[in-house]
Amino acid sequence: MKQPSSQEIAQWDRWFAARCNNEAWTLAEKDDRTLAEGEEMLHLAHASALHWSRVGNELNNMRASMLLAHVHALVGNGASASSYAQRCFAYFSSQPTPDWELALANAILANAAAAAGSVTLHSKHYARAKMLGEAIADDRDREVFRRIFIQVREP
């Protein structure tokens, strides 16, 4: 059997990174996710992060961390969620960032804080995410944000 070239492997890494990312977000938006789907969502998020770590840039890796923070929070892994959320929030809040992504970084941090039991951090970032989310200029971006934000518990 012929070994794939490094270029072919990179193409597959990109394909799997994007595919796993999209499938994990789809499961994250599901209201009636089963326990098995929660596990699959975690596996998909970690697989996406692994593949992005091989072929992605810093932005891809931070977006993968954002997904990891969100899915860990959704399944109740507060400590893991907080670790990922703090890392990606520091990145997105320290440089020019699109309005939707800054709103999302705040929402994800709020979700992680809620999962970790940090009431003050949860309230602060929930309010900020809500405010930033309402100000998202593009209708499509605002709708994507809304679909994720409704998964975050209110303080």
C-alpha cells in the first residue's frame, strides 16, 4: 500500500478538522441531546482540535478551544470548560476581533463559568455576551450567535 504524501495528509487533516467541528457544533445546538450524543460531541470537538493543531493557524486553534470550552460546559465538565474558555477569551479579547466572535467568546466564558459554579464570572460575561450579541451587525452572524447563546444558562 502506498503511503500518502504529506500534502495528502494535510488535506485530510483539514477535512477532518472542519467536518468534526461542524458536527460537534450541530450536536451542541441540539436541545434534546442524549448522553451518547454528548459523548460523541466531546469526541468530535477533541478530534477537530487535534486535526487543527496539525494544519491550522492560531485562529483555528483558538476557535477549536472555544468549541472545546462550550461542549465541556454543556456536559458539565466545569474545570475543563473554564480552562479552554479562559484561553480563547484571552486571545479574542486581546486583538481586533469580529463582533460575532467577541460576543461568542463572552458567551462561551459565561457558559464555562456556569458549569464551574463561578456565579460572578457567569453573570458578568452573560450580560456582556447578551449586549454584544444584540449589536452584531450581520443578520446571519447574529442568528448563529443566538443559536449558541440560547444554550447558555441565564444567571
